[in-house]
Amino acid sequence: MLKNIKVEAYRGFRQLNLEGLNRVNLFVGQNNSGKTSILEAAQIIASEGNIGVLLRSLRRRGEIVPANELERNVEEYDVSHLFHGHSMKLGTGFKLEGFNGKVVSVSCEIVPAPQDKDTDQLPIFDIEEGSQLALSLRIGIAPPVYVPLSPFGGIPIDTLRRRPPGMGGGLAVLAGDTTEVSPIRVVPTEGLENRSMSVLWDGVALTPDEPKVIEALQIIEPAIEKIAFLGREAVRASGGIVVKLKDSDARLPIGSLGDGVKRLLSLSLSVIRATGGYLMVDEIDTGLHHSAMEGMWRMVITTAKRLNVQVFATSHSQDCIKSLGRLHQVTPMLAAEVSLHRLERGLLRSVRYGPDEISIAALQEIEVR
């Protein structure tokens, strides 16, 4: 479990220290204060520098240069957005550091593309003609992995799928040995696609955790009795997730019960399948009425503690914070697993609120966002 995180020159942060991280961590702040960037930084550290995590963060944000703008046949990841000031100069870089019983350091820098074929410091793919730069990704003091940039300054969109000669996997597994890296699950603001939830469900169905998922859905609809996924083709074609309500033989599409139920399904499946690892949730309260938030927090915290998962989440909602305050009044031992961090542009440290401070702020309606 990460206790501290240090960020240097990553995205909107020139420098930021996060101290006193807990089992569950909620990040709040104004728009463009860097909440999502903190989730990404924690994910990069937790993955111990997996380059695929970097590229997927660019895709989620839409930081892609279309092929027609490049006058070539393939889109590219625009890696300039990873660096403070969106700089692409030689020597530009960022560094992320976390402590989870040991120091995990990940650094990324724009360097000259290695050209000497007789050295051990070769890029993992051949340099395109006209390429002069590469990304150097280093985990701790290990030798760096080089990812060549195209002559346009980006990374071709199909890089994750390419297989270098002699390698069994794509680029996502090349930044060091990832066999012992803890599982990481990400729930974006819009939630998971039905197809993704179907894959997660395969690891939950007919296990002791299946009833826990039903209990999570009952936070909003107490009449839900069973849930079923109707197979990959049905999920792809029409949603394919159905529920059965008590005293009814009908199968209802889960979408007919509203966005809140689907959000709870995304959260419950993701935290369970992150056992022993990390869960990242952007705008955790999306789609949830304030009356359901205390139950949501109870489910997330209880499951995370039971399955040894560390949670990083963001929110804009005062109701989300108030629900944590109410939880502290009812179940202080559970609320003790939570810390709240307010981000402010220009500050070198987050403003941290412990459980007691969250409760006081919520009861007195003190603005902490």
C-alpha cells in the first residue's frame, strides 16, 4: 500500500507531495487542479513503470494526433502532454516516486534516440527514418527502456500491439518484469463498458463474492435478487446484463434501473477484482444520488479492507464528502480507513483531512473542495 507519493514535472504539477495516504484516498479540488493526474501518477507507480499505462492515460484523455494531421496512415499518441508545460524539448522529463515499504521510482525523459546497434542500450523497436528522439523510461536504478518517437514526435497508436522480434508480448509488458506487479483496476468517470464488466464478472460468478455484488446493487434497488451476463455476443450487441427482482419472473436489462445501479456494479466488480492491488476511480459519485453515497462508501471501504485493496478516487461533490462524515458518526472504525486530500494549484503539498476532520467539516458544512 502506497504511503507517500512525490510528483515532479508530471502534467500540471511542477512539484507535489502527497503524504499520509490511507486505505481509501479521496482527492478533491477545482477543475484542472490535477485530480485525474494524481490517479494516473499512482497507477504508473503501482505498475512500476509499465509503459502501457502511460499510453492508455493518453488515450483516455483523447491526447491523440489524427493520422490526417500527420500525413501518414496511423494515429499517434501525443506524449508532450505527459510533461509539465506540454514541452517536447530534449531533456524534458518527469519523475514519480512512491513508498510502499520500499521506494518505487519511475522517471521518463526525452533523450536522443540510440543509434549504435553494437550497444546494449537499443530501443525496443527500430528507429523510423528521420527519428531523432526517444522516451527513456527508467524504474529505480535499472537500465532504461527506450521507446523511439516518430519523426512527428509521437508514438504510433499501434505500438501496444506490436511484437518485437523474439518478444512474446507487446510494449505493455516490456518496461521490466511485471509478473509480480499487483493488479490495478481503473473505473473512468463514465464507468465501465458492459463488455469490460462481463470479463470481471467471470472472476466473481459462483464465488463467495457474488452475493457481495448483489448487496452492492441493493443499495439502490433492494428488490434485486440475481444478476446474469448473457454471453459476449449479447453483451456486445445489446448490453446483455440482466437482473431479476424479487416477486418477479421477468429479466430486466440493468440499464432500465438507471445509471446508479450500473455505477455500483462497476465499482463492486472492480474492487473485488483488484484483490491485493489498487483501484483508481475518477468521479466516484457519478450517477449516484446523495442518499446512496453512504452505502457506496461502506461497500468500497469494507471490500477494500477485506481484500487488501488501496483505493484512489476523485470527486467534485460536497454530498460525497458529507456522506463520509455521516459514515464516521455511525462507523468510526470504518471511516478511519479514509483520508481526504484537497489539491490546489501552486501548492507543493496536498491539504490532508483525516476522518475526524472530514466529519467536522461535513457537519459544519465547511467547504473543503
